[in-house]
Amino acid sequence: LQQMQGCCNVSVTEIAVQDLSSSDVNLMISEALCYSQRLTRSLADIVHQKTVGNPFFVKEFLNDLTVENLLVYSFSQRMWEWNEDLIESRIISDGVAEILIRKLRRLPKDQLSGLTMLSCFGSEVSLEVLNLVKNSYGRLDILQSLDCIAQAGLVKRTDEKYCFVHDMILHAARTIDENERMIMMKWLLQTLVMRTSENCDDAILFIIVDLISRIGPNRIHDAKSRMLYANLNLTAATKAIQAADFASASACIECGISLLDVGHWEHSYRLSLDLFNHSALAEWAQGNTERMTKSIDEVFNNAKSIDDKLRAAEIKLDYQGMTGTLGFQPNALGFDVLEQLGECFPSSPKNEIIAQELLDTKQRLGGLSESSLGSLPIMSDSKKIQTMALLENAVIRCYQWHSKYFCLIACRMVRITLQYGSSKYSSFGFSATALCFVSVFGDFAGGSALARMSLSLLKIHNSRLLTDTYTMVYGTVLLWRDPLQSVLPHLLDAYRIAEKSGYVGTTGHASAMFYSYRAFFSGLQLSSLGKEVAQFMRKSERDNRHVMTLSFLPVSKGISHIMGGSTTLHTNDSIEDEELDQVVNDQGLVVLECYLVIRLCCDIVFRRFDALKSIARKYLEYLERCGNGIAQYVNIPRHFYGGLISLHFYRENHDQFWLDIATHSISKLETWVAESVWNFENKLLLLQAENHYAFGEMEDAATKYRLAIESSHTHRFVHEEALACEQAATFHMEIGNSDLADDLMKRALECYRTWGAEKKVELLERQLTKRDN
């Protein structure tokens, strides 16, 4: 074309080709593929959006799709195939973008400048912002220029903003004249800072820090401006963290840190400290542990006082606890920091010291009630508030590690609250102490009352620690007295609130883990629970919470095993004997008990009693002997299923070992049923039925089986109703009541079906069909 235009004897007429409409593009693609327009409509819409209807763009884009096998002809299916999601994410080729750049260069200078200025803000900008900078960049009338460009179809105007009609136009506008664009961005930044210095709302603040980031610290040389811009990034990061937008916070912090000069810890100490503390939190919330560690080390190496290290120390302890990178050590609880704050703990606490501390705390709480909590002053001592924050973190670690320090630290939080007033951390201290009352003293009523006080404290402070307190209260205390099904929504709320905040910390993941086990043993429908557990595991893996991911694994396997098929994130859904041995060596008693109760449940459901004999003998007594007093919910299914398997083996061989285990389990359930008929009556009745059966007391056994089934049904434990029916069916078949046994087996089948135990249902159906035949 250039050669033809250069020839003096050739007359050239230029014809402007208008962009194709979406319908035109559809027709073009339809004819190219020899397909009905109805079938190509969705593809054409994407192509039109990507190319703005330019015929050259359309052709080039379609060529790219075929080259990249995103648009292929299937000879086996005899049809064209394409993936709309992948095409949607496809970036337009450089050749097409170059055509658009040449088109923009032909615009009048003022329109091109207006387009360039708009690109400085990103894909869109509000009229409010434009009104702050209009008519102040030379002679450019930005609004008039953008209106002209809107008429040309390159941008779109609404009542509130201007925006590019396509990201290709934004890209082209940014690359036309990068020098002028940089000059514009600096001018826009200075203008917005000057005109909003006294009253800068959040939207304009984030535009300002975005401009700072686009300009880059290397192009900002004035020391005063660098400090100003670093502070603006800190302010934006703080707001982003409050909104749980940790990715944006990280970007602001990184930009702010890059603006700090050499020697900033000396002449900009507070700014440096805040930036690196914010960095540690934002990176930890996103699972970026390497960057988090660097920020924490920066604080530890440069902070001038212990107070200035507290926030970084808290984040580091959270990280170490959640990832399992540091086993139980006093310093892992922050004792070295707490000692400098005036709170000391014994190096090796004895049971007598713990019991006395609990008794003293119980006495101090004697005159306090839910109604009198409001009379407590609000804690104002900043050092004590920081101390409470560290103590809260330490309590969480102690619970996770099954440490004796748990009770001592929880009581210390209560004592500080009573002496210095309540803080946002007090509710968690009260809830942890409530668990101590339950586990050490067996004071279920006192523990429940104190747990409800912690909920009242939560309301007083409108605390961000709702997840922490809910997890402790509903996951470990109230379930001993309240119906198990009633605590599940609160645990799920605790997780959802943490998830919504953007930072699912230790107790957020713990609430999900507590929910998963309690829901499994409450008889919640397995299919929906399996999806929830898979979601929890994916989140904990993404956040690098390795300890929590391992804690979810047993219940995930149990759900998959009972349902049949692959419903979880692993391929092997059975828990092998060797796996239990490995767990006890690597992960301790708490995780071992989780694995064991799931294994017991699965093997009893599928009646694989012989497979359980060796591990039941090995671990049931071991867990009871090694337990150190902090009550775990999994104690309940351990005694229930452990009691059932023990009575089965005792009935076979009259080994006193099994009778001792069963007798102890029955005693535990007799204690617990006095606190909650709803949660424990059906379990106790079934164990009593099996006990009568083992001793040949058939009439009493039949009565207890019937009552166990009724109680399971009344209290909505459908999986235990199924098990009671099946156990009763086996009993009645043995004593010759075959018709009743068949009816009970059919009822068990329906209960298992309701639970979602599809693999068990298939097995029972085959057995019933075989028996009928």
C-alpha cells in the first residue's frame, strides 16, 4: 500500500471500514466453520468482546485459537469444539494490538492526551476524581476530550465514570507515548495529594497509592515526598487489612517499604516498624511464609523495645503452631517475652499447682455472673492488653499440644481480667478456663456457666475474637450439656466469619476441624459433609496450615470409606494399622485418637471386628493411660465404639482385659448421661444392651436394645440408630427371633441410607437379597 501510494501515476482512495457488530462476527464465524449461527453465538460473543469487531482482529484472533488448539475440529465427533473459559482468558496477539496502536495515533492530539490520561487511572475512573484534576494539565480539557473519544466508541461514559470499552484499548493507550504518560502520572499524583490532603476518602487514597506504585520509587527522588508516599501506602495497607484484602495490603506495604531510604530504622523508626509488622501479618494471612519470616526478622533485629516486638512475636507463634515447625517448648509459647512483661510460669508445672490455680480462680469467680459482667471496668493498661494477646496465643498453642500449661495460662487471663478490667481477649480466657473446669474437675455445670459468661464478654467488646471464643465454647464445653446438633451451626459460623475476614487463623481452621468431627459423629448427611470437609482441607493446604490439614485427614477418609467412591482429596480412604503407628510417633495423642475413633467407627459399621482386635488392644488402654486431663470430644466416640468392640471380644473369649475396657467406658457414659440425656443416653443404652448380651441376660438385653433404638431416633443420631438396629438384629437372630431380626435389619438399611452410607447400603442390600433367596 505504501508503494502504491508513493507512485505518482496511481490514484488511491481510502475507505474506512467500520467495526463489525456482534451479529456480523457471528455470521463471519458461522460461515467459516460451516455451522449454524445458533451454535456459534457464544463463541462469537467472546471473539467480539476480545476484538471490538475489527475484521482484522477477528481473523488474527481466530488464527491464534486454531494454532493453540483452542478451536479444533473433532473428527471422531464430527464437530467443532472450543473451550469458552480458556478463550475468555486468552490475551490478544501483539500483531492485533499493533493495529489498534496505529489507529489511536491517528486521533487528534487532545483526544490522544485524554485517552493517555484515562489510562493513568487504569480501566476506569470516576467523575469525582476527574473533577479534581480537570483543566489543570496545560490546556487539556480532559472531560471534553473524553466525550469526543466516547463518541468514537473507544471509551464509555456513564453518570458516574468513564471506562475503556476494552482492555486492548487500555493496553494500546499505555504504550503510545510512555514518556508523556509518566509525566501525566506524576502530575496527577501531586495534584490529587495536594487537593485531598485534608480530606482523602478511601477510593481516592487507593488511586493515589496506585499512581505511586505505577510511577515507582526509582522515579521519586525527593526525600520528603518519599516519606509522605510511604505513609500513604501504610494508611492504605491498614485499611486493606481491616477489609481483609490482604493482597492489596501486601502491594501497598511493598511499595511503602521500597520508598524507605537507607538508615530508615534510625530516622523513620515508627513508620518502618508499622510497615514490617503489617507486612508480616499480610503475608502470613496469604500463606507467604518466606516473606512473612523476612519481615518478622526485620522487626526482631531492629525493634528498640520488647513492646515493639510483641505483634511480630504473636504472628511468629501463630505460624509455628499452625505449621508444626516448632514442637512444644516454653519459648514456643512466648514465655521469654511474657517474662519480660511480668508474667512468669513454672518451668515444669505439677498437677497440684494446676489444681490449686484452678481452685483459686474458681473462688475469685464466685461472685461473678452474666448479669454482673458489665460492672467490670474496661482494661486500659496497654501493656496488659498486649500481655493478654500473647496469653491468648499461648492458650491456643497449649490446647493444640495438649499441654499442662493450658490451665495455668487460661487462669492467668481470668486473673488479669478481674484485676485490670475486661479486654477483647477476656472472652477467650474465660472460655478456656471453662474447659479446664470441665476437664479437670468434671464440673460440667460450672464450666457451661463460665462459657456463657465468655459469650457475654464477647458482646460487650464486639470482639474480633468471635471465632476463637465460639470454637472453644461450642467445640469443647457446651457440647457436654447441649444437644450436639445445636452446636454445629455455631462452629460453622465461626469458620465462615473467619473466612469472610480473609484470615482463617488457627482457631478458624480449628472451628472447621471441630465441626467436621462433631458433624460426622452427629449423623449429619455424609455427602454434604464430605464436600464441606474437602473445602476445609483445600483452604488449610492453600494457607500452609499443615497441622490442620493432617487433622482433617482421618474424618475425610472416614466419610469417603463409608460412602464409597472418591469424595475426598486422597486415593486411599482406609486407615491402616501402620498408619496409626506412624501417627503416634509423629503427631502425638490427639491426632492418634482422631485416627483411632474413625477407624473404630468404620470397622464396626462394616462389621470387621477381627481387623480391629490388635489395634483396639494396643491403643484403647494406652490412650486412657496417657491422657493428661484436657477433655477432647473424641473421648466420647472412643469410649462408645471402644466399649462396643470390647464387649464383642469379651462375648467371644471372656478375656478380662476387654471387660475392664468396656466397664470403664460404661462408667464414663453413666457420668456423661447425667449431664446430657440427649447426647449420651442412646450410647449408654446400647453399651448396656451389649453388656447384658455378653453375660447371657437376654431379656434385659432385648429391652436395652429397644430403648437404645428409640433414644437414637428421638435424639436424631441416625447413624447410631442404624448401628443399634443392626446390633439388635444380630442379637435377635441368634436367639431365634428371625422375623424381628429381618425387620430390624431393614430399618438399619433405611437409616444407613438416610445417613448417606452408600457403600454400607449396597452391602446390606446384597445380604438381605441373599437371605431372601
